[in-house]
Amino acid sequence: MKRSIRFSWISTLILALFLTGCGVTADQTAKEKKDTNKTEEVKAYTVTDDTGKKIKFDKVPETVVSLQPSNTEILFELGLGDKVVGVTDFDNYPEEAKDIEHVSDSVNINAEKIISLKPDAIIAYTIGDETTMKPLEDAGIPVFIIKSATNFDDVYGDIGQIAEVMGVAEKGEELVKDIQNQITSVEEKIETLDKKEQTYFEISPAPEIYTTGSETFQQEILETAGIENIFADQKGWVKVSDEEIVKRNPNAIITTATYADDAVDEIKSRKGWEDINAVKNDQVYLLDENIMSRPGPRIGEAVELAAKTVYPDLFN
């Protein structure tokens, strides 16, 4: 996508003097300037969203509303944070995102507030009632829908789509390469492992204990980090019992219950868990929930964080 180039009056003056000195006539200069302007015009373009709908943009969006924290992170990583004028209540990274106008709780949206912000585009989601976005579309705002990513390839695709919408396709490609390089660096380190550490990943604490199984975003993080999930034989997010966890006896425990008062001590103090290897050897860790569960540009950081936590010696 070609960007519009704006010259200051000083640059224009210097250019005019240079051309005059070279014997270029005023008519020729005017003609060339006219031709240049033609090439700088941004043509309308279309990008296909995750519903298969082709969304037309008459120009590159100058302002955008993001209705999903992971997509907000992508916009910031692409260097477009200053264009974001609306986010959800859960947008907390980077720090600047916290100060942006809140227009959604991630499920319900405030259509009236969004319309009042007059965004050039909305990066939306597929969760909830299909008619939710209709008032925004009726207002003539391009609504680009992205499905929640369930694996790394989905994240790379999301980055590519958003970059294309915002006219920075090359930056999108560079960002994907940077993430992949970070992951590759971790993979090279774990190649030296004799065996993978059996680990329990708790995503919801007692009394309703939930963990992650196969075919989940968190499982891909663990697997890429060289960690063996003791519940990989289960699919999706599954409710598990104390007895089953004790029976499987993990050597390490990871929890993302950052909202709890003291998640690590709570796990260590559970009745019957004192004989679990991870508890006995003080291998219970609290990791940032947003990094470990948000399908955005920090997936490389998530893989590195998980690997560093379970295999610290590899990163010394």
C-alpha cells in the first residue's frame, strides 16, 4: 500500500530551486508535480474478514476502535496505538491502552459511544449476537470481524489481516517474523532436554478447578516450550478433581490465577497435595494470565516465559 507523502513548504522550495538550477521549466515542474500527486493518491481497497465478507476501505483508517484486547495489542505492536480511540474494559496492555475510551466489556458494546467517536474502522469479534454490530454498520462504519485465535497460525493471520486493513502490510510481516524468531530461539534451547517436565497448568483455582487439555491455545504454548501437560490426553478446558491431580503427580505446577490473593500458597496448602512432587520441591509458579492466555503478539513471550519458568537453567 502506498503512503501519501507530505512535503513541508521548505522542502518544496528547495526542490523548486534545484529544478530551476537544472534548467527545468515551470510548466515541466507543474506537470511532474501533478503526475506525482496522481501516484500518491490512495485508492480504495478491500480486505476479507474472518466471516468471508469483503470490507471496503476508501482510505487507510486514521482512527480505529478495537473490541478485543489481543487485537489492541496487535495494533500497538504495529506502531498504530495512537490511532486507537476505543477499547474494552479488559485492555490493559500496553499501559497506554488503559487510558483509551472504554466502549465494551468484551461481550456487550456501547454502540452509541462508538458512533460518537467517529472511527474510520472497527476491529470486531465473532462472539455474541450476530446483530450486535448492525448499528455500527448502519452508521456507515467499516466493521472488520476477526475470529478469536485458537493457535499460533491464527495469531499470525490476525496480524496480517489487521496490518492489511491499516495499510502497513510490511510491518505485519516483520512482526510475525520477530515472533517466530523469538519462538525459534526458545526451541533451540529446549532441544538439549533429555525429557520434558510433567507439568500441571491450572487456569481456574479451587473449588472449581479447571485445567487446559489438548486443542487449546495454552497447550500449544506448553508444547512449544517443551513442557509435558499432564492433562494433554483431555480435550479443551476441563474440570478436574484434586484426586486426579494428586494421582498424576506433576513435577511442576503453573497457575495463572493472578486475581487470587496468593495463588501459590493456596495451592501448596491444599489438603492432600503435600505429596505432589511439585509441592514437595517448591516448583509451583504464578505466571501472568494475560501473557499466557491472550492470543496476540506476545505469544513468543508466553513460550519463553513458560520455558524459563520450568527450565531456568537453560536460560542462565
